[in-house]
Amino acid sequence: MRPILAGLETEYGLLVEGRGAEDQVEDAMALVRGYPGECFAFWDYRYESPRSDLRGFKLERLAHDPTDAQFDRGKAHPIDRDVRSDRILPNGARFYNDHGHPEYSTPECLSLEELAAHDAAGELAVLRAAQALELETGRGVRVYKNNTDFHGASYGTHESYLVPRSLPFQRLYESVLPMLVVRQILTGAGKVGSESGKQCVYQLSQRADFLVEPLNAETLYRRPIFNTRDEPHADPSRWVRLHVISGDANMMASCTKRKVALVRLAIALAEHDQAPTWRLSDPVRTFQAISRDESFEFCVPLEGRSWTNAFEVVESYLSAAERTLELDAELIQQIDDCRRLMAAMQDDPLSVSAEVDWAAKRRMLESFMDEEGMNWRDPALQAYDLEYHNIDPEQGLYHALQGMGEAEAPLEVAELESRLREVREPTRARARSLSLTRFGSFARNACWHSVSFELEGQTVELQLPPDAHYGEQLFEAANVETFIDMVRGVS
């Protein structure tokens, strides 16, 4: 199957001692600007088009959360680019303030292993920025890799996938939507209680409460399961960036790899016109019902008063992929793992706690309740839930599970640091990285799409096609002119 370039964009929850929600934007700006590692502060915004829709029109405006607007009332912020405070790291990643949340966007990756490693490196980068802010201000700073503050606000963990523009929109939508609804059984981060609709004690998904439509281009309010934003970050005549906003922030690298693998399979099947056909009667309600299903049956109502379940939907994609696609070793392993986990889950849902975030968190919470005589109505459980996502290894409860051998072992810090400095795959992230680390004195701005240099008083824009192979020969460029010529010659 065609290699599908992918990246992750994680907004982090930020808590600064003595500060409130009305200070979020300023605090996030300070955290990003204080990043203590090498970085470059000149992001190019020319190719961003958040109001463009894949269905061929442009929104007049994007909806904003009225709660956020209330906190911003009376605040005089700098111009947008100053508020964002963009930084580009040596590995080509983007680190910036997104509506009061520090956001780390990984370099584009081909392998699941590299993507999960770069996602974990992002945690290290954000943690070090938080530690620098704490040192500067004297205030405690905590950062959470989750998707809710338990007070009605949600912040996203977005996924980006490179898709050919030639793939019809309706086929892409119908192929991917069912997978986005059901994959939470294998990838959800887990959540205590609910913030909308019917009350429950525990959910699989942190984002379920905040999804209100099957599809639209919104990201901040009236969020959809399938996002239709048309912002390709590449040649718009050739490429679409499928922008997925309905997934959770995962602490487990295995969950990160699994959620990306499942969407990649759905996209590849759509390209071959071989995706399973599932007509969900109400995708939003089904997404939320699966998230809250204490029976773990995960029923999926279909049009025509029939029904199936999430296990059968996932299996239909796995079987179709085996029949249709030329799968690499990573995806073959993912298919095997999904089947093994689903089989175990149907016998004992919490038996997958070493590999699935929602199950690990639930087992941890049930242990706390048994030890301390608590029940699901105890407000302390939400605090424990939040601390599961604390990215500080000295404080976070997920890290405590790792220390007890009850979760997968983390990558060594040296490995994460190397990901912050370099790109190991021949993606355009390597060219962006080398543009800045080797020839940064000539660079004037950069983005996913291109890098611009100033040479002899002239601006030279270097396009970075997302499907090109940026091989190791780029390391041999002796000067910026040679580097530009070499990048333009890649295929």
C-alpha cells in the first residue's frame, strides 16, 4: 500500500500555581517562549486556511467556545502571530500556543514507531519548557497530556494524514467515519464521569462529550467526528490533509501507534474502494454510547433498524486490509495486536490494561477505591484521573504504573533527546530540519509546506513536496545553494 505520511498535534493542559483560566493565554505564551532548547522563531502562516472545507466551500467564520470568550473578555492580546509564539525545533517540529494551550506538532513520519517516539519526545520538550517557566516565575507548573479540564473545556489531540486529492470526498468520509467511531475501544484514554448528556461513572473516550456533529470544519466548538478542514500543507491540487480531531491523547505509545494504524488502514481501503460499508444510524450518539457502555457490548445501531458491534466493525477493516492491501510488518503486527486485544477484552475488559489507556486508568482507579473506601461519586477520582496524564515522571500516575511494571516501559531520555535534534526518516521533515540546523543563518521563515531563504538580497522559497524521498545525501550539502539544488532534485 502507499506510504501514508502522518503527524500528531497535541494540545496540553496547563496549570500554573496561583493563576486562573483568564491567564491561560499569557501563561501558554510564556511557556512556549521560554523553551530552553535550540529553536527558531519564524513560522510562515501564508498557507494556513482553517476556514476552507473539503466539500468545496469556505466558511465565513469559525465558531468559538462561549466559555473561552468569557475568559478573554476585556483582555488585550498582541497580534495573532505574537500570541501563537511559534517555535520550530531542530527536528522540524512546531511548538506554539494554541488558544491557551501549549501545542507540540510532531515532524511528519512514515513509520508508527518513529511517530510514537516523536510524540514522546514532544512530552519531553513541553516538560522542559514547563520546568523553565517554573524556575523563572517561582510558581508551580504542571502539564497534562489529556483532553479535558473537567469544567466543560476540551483541547485536542489531532492527527494528520496525507491523502490524494483524487480520492472522492464522500468515499473518504464513508470509509473513515465508522473507524473513528469504534476505534476508541482500543485507543481511548478513559475518563471519570461525563460533562454533557446522560451521566455515567466512567468512559472510554475523553473527547466523546464534546462531539456534536458527524462532520464539519470546526475544531474549537461544535466539534465533529470527521473534520472537513481543507488545509493540505502541500500542493492543494494533489493532496488533502485528513485532519482527525476526535481521538484522545494517549500516554501509551502502543495506543498512539494503534490509533494511527487503524486510520491508515481505513484510508488505504478507501483508496482501493474496498472499505467495509457501515451505515451508522446516528454516528454522534453511537460514539458517545460506546464511550459510556458499562456492559462493554459496544452496540452500533445501523440504518434500517439493524445493528452490529464495535468489535465486528474493527474486524471488518482488518479482514479487508488483509485481503486487499500489501501490508508492511508494522501493520501486520497491528492487525494481530488488535485481534488479540479484542478477544481478551470480550472475556475480561480490564485484562488489556497493560496496553490500553482507558483500561489501565480504570484498573488504577478501582484499586484506589478499594484501598480508600471510595466510590465513583467521590470527586477525588477526577483528580486521580487528571494525574494519570501528568507528564512529569516524578508526579504522573501513568509513570508510576510504568515504574511498577504495569505499563509499557518508556523510551530512554537519550533516545527522546535524539528525536528532538534529528529526523531519521527520509521525509520532508528532514529537509526542514537541515534547512534550519545547517543553514539557519539564511532561513527567513518555514512551515510544513516550504522553507524560505534570503540569498544575495533575494528570497528563495524551497518547496517541500510531502511525497518526495529526502535521502541521506542531503547531509553532504556543503552550502545552502547546493542544499537547495539537492532538495529540488529529490524524487
